[in-house]
Amino acid sequence: MSPTLELTQKTLTERGFRGFVPFRELPDSNVPTGHGIYVVIRPDRSPPSFLPTSSAGHLKGRDPSVTADKLSDAWVDGATVVYIGKAAGQDGLNQRLADYRRYGTGLLAGHWGGRYIWQLADSDELLVAWRPTTQDDGAGEAEQDLIDEFKELHGGVLPFANLRNNARKTRETDASLN
């Protein structure tokens, strides 16, 4: 797939993403229960303001808060996509996004990834969209394809709240593990 000029709500909608709702509206949004990928977008393109502490819950005693310098370093100017994630395994999209939403309100939930978004002063304005995939492996591949496209569009950097590249396995890397 050749990259577009930008990953926006319009281009993501054209690719089958649905929703585009604030986290607070997820419980009433008929999020599918199967596997898939999801994005968090920030429609406001102005430079962000960061909160000194995260609203997210502490997972296994770890504080999700980081310094404003670390957040500034991770920020990608001009990007609307701030996080790309997947729902695979036992957690379908509905459960994974419900966990992410609860985690952002300070409740315990198994969602450590994407935690930087909860230090954005306007995190309540972020929009969540999802796209179902047909199988577990499809979610991982689809997530990595979108991360790779984002990186190509933005000089090789990850989306703001993606802290690691979930690189796909190749035959070479699989062979080196044996």
C-alpha cells in the first residue's frame, strides 16, 4: 500500500475505520468484540500542553507519568494520529478499548501501552477509531503496516504514544531465535 499524504480522519475512514468518538463515549459506541486495530487521533493541530502527572492508573506499582521534556521529545508535529494499537488474543476491540478508557481514568486496567496520551491536557478531546480484522495475526500485521506508514510519513519516528515498534517477525528473525 502506498502511503497517503497524511493519516487523517478522512483517510482512515476511507480505509474502513469507524467510531471517531471520545473515550467517554466508548461504552455507547457499539465497538466490535472481535480482533482489530485502533487509532487515537488528536484533531487539534496546535502544539499540545502536557500535564505534570498522568491521570492513568498505576500498573503494578509503576507511575505512568513522565517528564514534560520526555513528552515533548516524543511529540510528532503535524500528526493527527497519536497512538496505534491492536486488539488480539482474548481481548477483542470492545474489551481492549474499555480497558484503555478505564486506565485513563485512573482505574486499574491491563493497558500500559499508549500511556502518554493521558498527560495531554486535552486528552478528553482525543478521538478513538477502530477497524476489525479477521484473525489474531491480521491485527498484528495491520497494526505494524499502519505504524510503518506513519513512520514513512514522519521521518522514521513512531506515533507520540507508541513507545516501541512492534516489528513483524521475518523468517530470518524466526530462524535466529532457534
